[in-house]
Amino acid sequence: MQTQDLEQFIVENKQIIVPVVYVLGMFLKKTPKVLDWIIPWILLAVCIALSIGIDLYTPEPINFAVAIMQGILCAGEAVLVNQLIKQTKNK
């Protein structure tokens, strides 16, 4: 699956979450007390929280199910981009 495929499913105002969480993941990876296996879970929680937060500032009524799904998709895209870069470097 390509990154462009996931971008079709993420709402435009949520696209900013992906690079923010990608950078957060890079910082967490370099933090010695944060275990590798917990980083994706932290990123997922942050993505969901940011997605809901963005929806709270829109004039339309918030649909929590859609906001959560958008957060999950943003986390998936951020992790996918990270793995594509990592696996391409390591071959």
C-alpha cells in the first residue's frame, strides 16, 4: 500500500497530524526510557486525541467514531512512512 492510498481516506484538515506524529515518534525513539513496543501505542493515542481536538474546533457537530477512525488512519500512515524509510535504508 502506498502513502497516497491512505491520503484518500484522511480528511484534509487532519493531514497535519501525520507529520506531527512522525516527528514525535522520532523523538520517542531517541528517548532511552521509552520502550520500542510502546511507541506505536503512544502515537495512536496522540493521533486520536489530536483528531478529536481538531473536530472540537469545527462548526459541525462532532462524530466521535469518525474522529477516532481518522486518528487511527493518521497513526497508520505515520508508522507506514517511518517503516518505508527505515526498510528502504536497510534494504
